[in-house]
Amino acid sequence: MTITDFAGRRTFLKLGAAGAGALAMPGILRAQDKPSEIIVRAWGGAWGDALKEGVADPFTAATGIPVRLDFTEDNEIKPKIWAAVDQGRIPPIHVNWDTTTNATISALRGVTVDLSDLSNLDGLLPLAKPTGLDGYPLVNTYAYVYVCAYRPEAFPDGAPDSWTVMLDPKFKGRVALYDDGIGFNPIAVIAGGGTFEDIPGNMEPGYEFYRKLKENAPLLGEDADFTTWFQNGEIDLACTISVNARAARQSGIDVEWTVPKEGCKVDTDGLWVPRGLPANEEHWAREFVNFALSREAQEKWCSLLGLPPVYPGIAPPADLVGDPSYPTKPEDFARLVSVPSPVLVENQPIWFAKFNEIFQG
């Protein structure tokens, strides 16, 4: 487990300030010329709603540039961007809202634009800086936790204190995970009797935990599925990002969440701009990312998501003060499991493949 150190300050937003040297040659659009729209790949449901209200709409109000959200899955858009960059074509989107792990993979491939000169990077929390990479080929925007979400009715004696409750036969067919095990693969190792130090060299305790869990026929899905399953009373327990559990509760569904004794995985998402855009489109894509790092956007966006931002000094939403899914202090992070991005980049595809082999084989 690692502890993230939070400290820092920032400067005020300078949205729309054009670089002094951004003069265009005849026949070439200047970097400042506004495109007809900015296309941002996003997740749907509560995620996309929060990005629209917290970042996209205010950006449009400030610049006059419409923002279109593209809900193509992150793993589906990635090869399309790579192919466009490799072939010298214009990428299909301007900004990718991505997991830090996926974004790091794209950065290592060399398809991302360096964002080191964005004005709003100054003073952000250290969490904003991607690890194991030079500069800012991506910028992290918030942290999130894969919590143990549960229906209180199914746990009359209180919140489950261990992930091993998933193996209880009385919950057969009523447990849910992501369909590739994301967010739970390292936790499965610990729940299976291993230790954090076993990751990634010895994942067998986790695989054995999965083999036992398969007998309980868990439901496997994506973000939007968890809210639906809780709403329909189809599940009693799930490993899901706190955003989904909170969205369910805000919809009137009786759902709570906790951090069991084995811990929960903490991770980050980020924004990046693909190479190969026309100069003016790249300029405004960068400005979109810069705006997303401003206090105005971070406060609104992350409050709607219920996630701790990388902008310092923003108070948690009232319903999340002291919540284990909203870490703000070193002792909060000490309860969570943080796997470095370089480890995830190298090993996560292997874990996903093994997960699929166990549950779908």
C-alpha cells in the first residue's frame, strides 16, 4: 500500500490566452482560430453528466466552442487513435478522458501531446503528475476508490468487514464485479490469503479466490450496470467505483459502501490530447484540459462525481465528509491499495486475460 502526499497551491485560470508566437503562415489556420466543436471521449451515465455540467458546458460558455461527448468505450477508441496517428490521419477525438493506466500505455506509445506548459498545472496536488513518465503526456484529474457497495437489507448486522463474504453461498448470483476484474484484481490476492507484496509476482491467491467466486455465479458488467442491478434488487454486494454507488443512492436506492479489512483499490483518471490534430484544434483541446484543471471546473465536476480533485483546498460534498471513498489525508490513503501505474501497464492485460479465462472459460 502506498500513501499519497497532498500539498500545493495553484495560479488562476488563464483560459483563452493565446501564445505570443502563435502567428500563422499564409493559408494555415492560426492556433487561436476556434474549431466548430471539441470532441471529448467520455463515459456515460452519471460520469458523462458530471463532465457536461462541470466542465463542458462552462467551457462552451467561456469560449463559444461547443463540446460533443463521444461515449465510445475507452478500449475501443484507443486503437482508432493509435491507427490515426500511425497513418498520419486526424484522430477521431480532441481529448480523451481515460484511466491513467490506459493513458500511460498511449503515452508510452508516443501518441499523446505534452501538456507541461498548461498554466493551471502550477500548484496542483502531486496526484496530478503521472508517475514513471517524463513531463505531462497526460494529467490526472482526481482519485477514485473501488468500494464494497452493498444493500443494507442484506447485511442487517452491519457493513461487511471482509471481501470474502462474496464467497458465501447465500449470495450466489447476487454479487457483481467489472467484467474484466478491474479494480478488484489486486484485492483478490489479499482476500485470497496473499499480501500486497505478492503483487504482481504471485497472483495465484487472487486467481484461486476467483475460482471459488465463480461457483457463486457473480454478475459481470460495466459502470451503468451496477446502478441498474441495485435499482432492480438483483444484487446485494458489488465491487464498483464509489461514483456508481453514490448515483444509485441519490436515485433513492438503499445502497451503502465500505472499505473492508483487505482494503480497496484507489486509482486515478486523467485527460490527454492525441497527436496529429490541426494546430487550432490542438490549441483548443489543450485549453479544454487546462479549464478542467481550474478551481471552477474541479470544484463542480468532482463534487458531482463525489471524488477528491487534484486542485487543493476544495471541501468534500456534504454527504462525503469523512467517507472512506473520499480520501484526503495520508491516513485515508493508508487504508487503500495503490498499485503504481507502470506495474498496471505491464501486468493488467495479463490479469484481465486470466480473469476472463476463469469466469468465461
